[in-house]
Amino acid sequence: MIRRFHPHVLALALFATAGLRAQIQDDDLYEPKDVTMEQVRGNATAFKNVHIRFTCQFHGIGAVHNPFFTRFTRADFANFAVWGDNQKIWNEGEYQNPLPGLFVAKIGRDETLKTIYQLQRYQRIEVTGIVRNVFLDEPWIEVFSVTPVANKVSIPTLTHMHKAVDYMAQRKWALAGSELNQAMTSELPTFYQGWIHAYMGECFMRLGKADNARTQLSYAMDFLPNELSVAQNLQTVTHNPKAGIDTMEDAGKGIPKNLEPVWVAVEEPRSAPRGSSSAGPGR
């Protein structure tokens, strides 16, 4: 049996489909607000229905969905997760805390879908979208566009930074300095360069090498101008360097003989001197 549709019903169906497509494209007409992912996660409700743009690091394709409280179903949206661009993912707690709720419509967003399926972990991207829902205090974001951004952090850098922070917690300042020296490259994002210099400055400070500490902490302030801990350490080595020295008996002990010359390398970090093109912001 051939089912015939009334002309008005057919027109209504066509209008609804056209309306859906128009809505998807109309979302692109709004000027997004430039934010950080940390700002959005810190107060997701304030950003509900706000068009936003932020830079982040790709974590991976996910399988998050919630058809009961959101519009995001597996049938209609692809899901992925990201870390914030200023997230200390060399620390395990931060590494295990990506933002999981980013979604791309499977209809009308072919280029964006193609882009996210080609991304590699740790790749930096600029995301534009709108916060559609807030669930368990986390934003659920419909993504309109994804653009790769330069300067990706590498696995070796993260590994060396993780080891360095662990050594610093044990007050093994020379070993930490060795790891930091190996972590640094001029191609890193500014956030990573800043913290490597900051940690290296603290290692020098704890071992009583005030001049080296001031140099490293000054570099760090260029990249992390609002970081209070860096400013405090710089003030200490500038005005009262003895106060920053680790005076505990076992501080820095246990360094194998083959690592003793490491301070030659640490005192000359691989990052280019301040003022050269390669030492500038990594963005």
C-alpha cells in the first residue's frame, strides 16, 4: 500500500528539517567569548548558553552521553575529552582529571568530526562551542569548530617533569634538576616552559646557588607573571637567599657518581637565552 502524505504535513516536515539545519548554522553567527577551560569548569552554571572559545589539550575520543538530562546521545553526537591548556598534567591527579563533556553533532559538522578523529593525545586545539548543559557541576559543551594549535607537549617532557616533581618532594634537588634539564625544549607551550624554569629555580635556591636561581626564576616570571609561588621564591633569592637553602642533612644526598657533573648541564638549560626568538612564548 502506498501511503500518501497530506501536502501540509509534508511541508511541515520539510520546514522542521530546514529549521534544524538553520539552527546549527545560526550558532556559528555568535561571537564567542574567549575564556580558559579552568574558568568554565570553576563556574559552569555562569557559562550556560554562552558561546565560548578556549585552547586546550586533546585527551581522546570518549563514550560519555546522558539522554535523560542533556541533548547529547550517542546516535546524534560524537564525544571527546580534553585537558586545560594550563593544567599540570605532569601531576597524576591532574592527568586523571580531563574535562569529558565535549560533543560534536554527527550531522552538519563533517569537518569538525574529521578533525577530532585525526587528533593525537596532548595535541593543543582551539575549541569553539556553547555550554548547553551543566551536569554534576561540569559543563557539557556542544562544539562547533576545532582548530589545531602549535606547540604540543611530548611524552618525554611529561615523564621528566613528573620525575622531577617526585624528586623535589624527596628533596633530591640535583636529581630533580637533571630531569628538568632533559624536559626543556624551546618548542614547548609557554605554560610548560614557565614551570620547568620555576622548578629549576627552586632546585638552585634549595642548594644555595642564588645567582642561578634568580636567572631561572626570572625566566619563569616571563612565562608565569601571575604565579605567586614563583614571585615569592624570586623575592627570597634576591633579598634573603640563605632563607631558601635546604639545610636538612640529607638534602640532595644519594646522587650517583655518574650524575655528579649534571650541574654543568643544569646551569646551562637547553632553552634559549631570554631575548632570543626560540625562548619566546611557545604559542
